[in-house]
Amino acid sequence: MTWSEADLPDLGGRTVLITGANSGLGLRSAQVLAAKGAHVFVGARSLERGRAAIAAIDGAAELLEIDLADLASVRKAAAEVRERTGDRLDVLMNNAGVMGTPKATTADGFELQIGTNHLGHAALTWLLMPALRGVPDARVVTLSSIAHRSGRIDVDDLNFERRGYNAAAAYAQSKLANLLFAIELDRRLLAAGETVISVAAHPGMTETDLAVNSARLRVPGPLGGAVSKVVSLGNKLITQSVERGALPQLYAATAPDVRGGEYFGPTGPGEVFGAPGRAKPRAAAVNPDLGRTLWQRSADLTGVSPDPE
């Protein structure tokens, strides 16, 4: 498949919410979608960085303050989106994420990576389903990662309360959870006769702030700054550009041949680089029993009613 930003259709009249749209893949997606006529909600935890992102977008964009690591913030943001859009949202792009952080917890006591990357997005998706329902070609696009391949989910210990904490293992678990959630959501939408579709995407190896931020958090102080610079240089040498890395999620959000439950990523060797196309999830990611169990556990932890049930 050969597909580029130039192949996006006209998006006039469509409304998109992108979490983590103040930098990296989220910002690039916001820029491209707004340039094609979409009205984009720039989801950002930092208002300062969110305003800077708005200034870098040529098109209709507005700021939405949201911290995925705080369910009170997620609830407030979802209510604002529903009010501002008149309950009409065409695309929800669950893009925000943290990677490889030292052991820490969210405002609600969840391990930071599963709490931010999965639980916050699950809650947001459920809370926004009334705004997506009934909108022609409405989509939920959830970002996973090739790291999901090494992920192991312990549904009874998502927060590493019994297991020894390992930053890479926690990240891989969260990315497997993202993919499981996207596929389980699609199963339930189909069973309920809904027209909303749920898909997933991953960027391969892309030059974003995730690795640099992870290094800065893990090595604080002056040494952390030096390590971050080394990681940033390594990123540039072994990764593809953000423009290329954002293509799978842009394809998932806009291409006319996308079907619910699909997964998109780079099509080169190992799905690391290359043009966007259909990616291959590992077997655990499509396991319906694991998907159902994670779905219910996520609802129990967040206290948000799943939609659809």
C-alpha cells in the first residue's frame, strides 16, 4: 500500500478529539486533520503546551485540558466535549501516553503507565460514546505499540502491587491493554448493532518525546539532562520521522476502507518503518476471554459504566 497525507479526504464538518495533541504524533495528527478541514480538539495536560500547539496548527483547533492520569479531569473533559460539540464527535483518537517511567501512581492510585495509557483512555471512550453514537462513520482510534508483543497482562495485578515493578514490562502491559481494549470495544459495538467502529494503530519506531521524557524521569538532575541528549541523538539515528510515524493513525481515522477491529502500522520489516497498512496483533491481543476480563476489570477500577455494556 502506498498512502500519504495527500490521500486524506476532505474533512470539512468533522470534529476530532486527539489526546496528547500538544506534541509528537498527536500534534502532527492535529495539524494534518485540521489542514484537511476538521475541527480539532487539542487534548493536553499542560495549558501552556496546549496553547503552543494551537499556534502551530493551521486550521480550526481549540484547546481541551485533560490529564489522563486523573479520572476527575477525564470526566470534566468528556463533559466539556459533549457540551461544546452538541454531542457530536466524529473521531476520538486515544493518542496520549507515557513510557518507561519510574514506579509512580496516578491521582487515583493506579500504576502510572496502565493508568494513563489504558484506564484513562478507557474511561474517556466510554464517557464520550453518546457523542460518537449515531454519527456517520464515527471512529475510535487507540494507539498501541510494537511493544505490545512482549506485554503480559495480570488482570488481578494491573498496578504492580504484588509483582516486582519493571518500567519496560509496565509499558508493554499498557500497550497490550490498549490493543485488547480497542478490539473488545469493536466486538461490543458490533454486538450492540452500533455503527461506531473501533480500530487501533501503532507508529513503529518513531522519533517522539516518549523515550527522551522517560530518560529524564529515570535519571533526574544534571546527569538526566545529559542522558536525555544522548537518547535524543539515538532516536534520530534509528527512528523514522513523526510525519511518517503518524500515518497509520491518520489512515485508521480517515481511510474509507477501514473496518472495525483492524490494526494499522508501518508495513516494513518488523513493522518498524514503512508505509501504513494492516498490522498483525499478537494472539493475546485478540483473545476474547482476556478482552472481556480486562474490560470488566477496567470498569471496576475506574468506576465508569462501560458503553456499550
